Amino acid sequence: MVISRPANPILVAFQVPTPKNRPKNVTGPDLSNMTEHPRLRIAYLCDLDPTESWTYSGGNARILNAVQKHVGDVDIVDRDWGVLEFLRQGLHRSPDAINIRARWRLHILLSRIISRVVTRALARKRYDVLFCSYSFHSMASLRLPYPIVTAFTSDATPTTYKKSAVGATFGSFLFFSRLFDAYVQKSERKVFLATDLNIWPSEWQKDQADRYFNLTDSQSLVVPWGANIEAPARPTDPVVMSDAAPVRLLLVGRDWIAKGGPLAVAVLENLKARGVEATLTVVGSTPPPAQVTAEMTIYPSLDKSIPSEFETFQTLYKDSHFMVMPSYEAYGFAFCEASAYGLPSLCMRAGGVPIRDGINGHALPEGATAKDFVDQILYYRDHPAAYQDLRKSSRQLFESELNWDAWGQRVSDLIRQQLDQRKRA
């Protein structure tokens, strides 16, 4: 897992080079039958630089690349605030805890001024699509200079996050932020109702958005996101579970609490108490010393740009028996990565985790105990054929849905359908 130190965002407005269509690849989705379409002209909008791999946990860069590859030629719209740019720059120099929470709220409050920058950028060139990722506030108060298809994607919105079990787990950092909740929800509803395609990665987020913003099925759709890695080769050597070897568990994430670290340790301890030899490897975070046991291996970070560390990263995914991550998060790219390696995941049904029961793992009900997780693990240890089927279907789900080529192709179809409907109208 790459844990990089974010640099100060740089203002960019450039065109991403057009890639060649990828040939058929046995390690990923088959693109050989991809229909040729004229490439569309796309304005890409986000409040953080999508060319920086650290923004939005890497999802922003993956979305940008998929749109460029499958939909058309992308121009990244400047993110400056016009006459208020000094204010944005000041926020970026503030502590992260303040910047993250205050930046988007101020953006909404000042959107009538800030949105003029986007309007001017769109007016310089005739675009087919305005595509916005994550930052709905970038579209607040926006006046389009001409008819254009609008699309938005995010794994959560401020309201759906805050009113869910995921948001409740972390609470509010700024107590007075609750005073803005009604105004924020009203702003979200206005933006999403005016957007042609709200493309969510999970049914959970669609259900939440439809509930709070009164969206229709034609403008609120589900297309799963992919993994934050290139497709690895299909597994060739089966990973076997048996009484003769320890159960190898894996947890990957930077936030020990948010990823469910304490419960993962409890699962390890419960296995030991039931006489089952087991290990837990943690990548990306450092647990409190009191929670570390002799059966745990800790990698505070693994940089995938360093060959030796990337090899370790791959080996852990290939050789573990289960990703055990009872996390509270809106999506979870690590689950897609696990599926890419044929590694089943065990988590809780909280947020929009991309886990389908019996296909690429199991999402246990909220409130599940360590014993519940252990019961699931021991079932597969006692049924080795079922475990092998689970590993195979995990990889198959990655190849069919949990990859960015599949996402890009589906999004391309949705956008072109929207354009065709407009032409017919």
C-alpha cells in the first residue's frame, strides 16, 4: 500500500494524452469487442487535482484515467476560486483537520462567485460532457453556458455520510458544522436533481441518495468502482485451508480504528481460544502497542513504487486466507484489490462495501462479534472445496465488475445514451 505525503495541489488545465485501445488481456476484462465510438469532449471537474494519486484515496486519478480511456478527450477544469483564490490557498495551508472540513462548506457558501470560474472555462470550448467527481460543491450555483450532459460520481455525499452508521462512527469534528446540515442537504438536492447522471459505486449510496434527494432511477445509477491496482495475473497455485497450517488473516488500511482493527485482533484471539493456529498481518497502520500480539506482523507502510515492497504487497494478498476488515467506510478499494488476487473478504455490512455474500466474501450484519467472524472462517476451513470456489468467484467478480475498464465502458454507454436521448428530443 502506498502511503505518500500529499503535496500542495497545483492548479492545472491540460488535456490528457489519448491512449490506444487496449488489446485483449487474459489478466483483465476482454476489451477486444469494445464498440468504437467517436471520442467525446469532456470537462473534468473536481476540487482536488485528479492527476495526484493521493487525492480521494487514489479514486480521483482512477476515475480520470477511465473517463479518458473509454469516454473521450479530457480537459481538467481549473480549481481556483477566482477573486477568492487567496481564501482557498489559506485553507490549504491550514491543518488538515480544518482544511478538509471547512473547504467544501465555504465552497458552497461562496459558490455563486466560485462557479463563475467553471462557467468561463466551459465557455472557452464546446464540450459534450461535464464530469464531476467527489466534490458536488464544485457544481453548486453553476450556470452552464450551453446544453451539456452532466455526470457526477462519488461513494458518498456529506448528507448520506453524516446520516449513516459510517458517519455516526466518527461524529462531527466541528460542533457548529451541524448548523449547516439543512443548508448542505438543500444544496445537494439542487445539484443532484439538476445532474443528468448521478453514478454511484454501490446500491447503499444510491438508496441513500434517492431517499434524501428524491432522485429518479433514470438519473441515479449504480456502477461499481475498481481496484487501485493494475490487474494482477490470475492465480495459478491454489491457497489451501487445512488443520495443518495457520489461518492467515490480512488487514490493509491507514486508519486502524476505521478499518476495524480492534475487532480483527479479537478475531485472531478468538481463533486462538478455540485452538486454531492463526496469524494477522497489518499493512498501512500501526496498532496501539497494547493490541499487538506475537501472532501479528505489522507493515506501517508498503510503497508499491518500490519493487521489493510491491512484491511483499502482492505476496500478502496472494497467500492470505481472508481479508478481515470490519470497517466503517463508504466503499473500500482494498476489497476490490483483494478480489483481484482471489482473496475473499470478511467485513460488516456498513456503508457501500463491494462485497457480495458467497461471491467475493461475506459482509456480516452490523454488530457482528469476533465469534461470528470466526464461525465463518472455520466453515470454510471445514469445507475446502467451498473455499476454493469462493476464491475463484472472487477473482471472477473482479474481472467482470470490480475493475476500472468495466466501469469506464458502462459509464461511456450511459453518457452516450443520454446524448442520444437529447438528440432525439
